[in-house]
Amino acid sequence: MDADDELKTETDEELARQTQGGSLAAFEKLVVRYEQRVFAFAMQWRRNPTDAREVTQDTFVRAFQAISQLNCRLAFAPWLFAIARRKCIDSFRAQRPMNDEPPPEQPDFNDPAELLAREEDRQDTWRIARRHLPDTQFQAIWLRYVEEMNVPDIARAMGKTQIAVRVILFRARQALATKLDRAGREARREPAPLPSLARGGNP
């Protein structure tokens, strides 16, 4: 059995339990599993690799400090992403950047889930989502479609009720669908025709 196979045989919760028992090696395995995922999440906030790496490191430092508080009967990922989210917020507030414009209010009934799942459209879709959705909505759809968390796990990660998460996801899909529809119409818009030179035989 190679190292990768051995790593996959232990669940996150088993590794967390070993970490609670004092095993640094078990925690390092969790870092290997989640470092790139947390970094990708942080990049959606900071968009600067240096800042995102700092947030990622802070997340794992805090996770190690707080691992004793984790209930290992519950999933590890929502707990870790709850820490990552708080670290992103702290970093965001510390640098006081200009915030995003508010999302559109008029809904569109197309579900953007299909676009989020299609590789060829994913990059543009996430770029539009990051630009136009409020932070809470963006976090919710990221956890739903990238981390593939269910509503209860998203609720745990974001510190909200399941009903609140469902409402946030619903509003995010509506707002994103409107933006995607608008972007699609603009992309398909044909240039205005040139004046005809044949009319009347004269320019």
C-alpha cells in the first residue's frame, strides 16, 4: 500500500480524533487533504496568492489550536471551513478593500447550477459570482458546488440555520442567473449594421 492509499484509508474524523490524542502526524495528513481546498476558498476572497496563503496558514494554525473543541462525531470539513471563513473575514476587514456592488434584485428562473458544474463555463461563472454576489451568498454557493456540502454542513460552516442557508442559496441562484443571462445577451449582441451604400445609388 503506497502513501496515498494509506492516507485515504483513514477518515477525516479518525485523523481529527488522533490529533486530539496528540498526534501531529495525523494533523499533517489533514493539512495535506485540505490545504489546496482551503487555499482555493481563500483565493475567492483575497484574489492575491500571498494573502490567500496567509489565510490558509492561519486557518490550520487555528484549527490545530482548537481541535480539542471539535466533536469528532460530526464532519470535519464544515468545522474547518467555518474557521477558514472567519479568517477570510478577518483578513478582508483588516485591509478594508472596496466592496462589491449590490446584486440585482430582479430574479431569473434559470438555475446556474448547470453552469457551475460544466468545466468549460466554470471559470467565467465563478468570476461573475465573485464580482456580483454579496459575500454570504458567494460563500454559500462555493461550499455547495465546489466543496459539495449539503445544507446542514453549510449551516455549520457558516454559523447559520438550515432555513437561512436555503434562503441564501435561493437568492444567490436567482441573482447569479440574472447576471449570467445578462452576460449571455451581451455576448450574443450583434453589432449595428453599417449604413447601406446602395440606397439611392449615393452615399
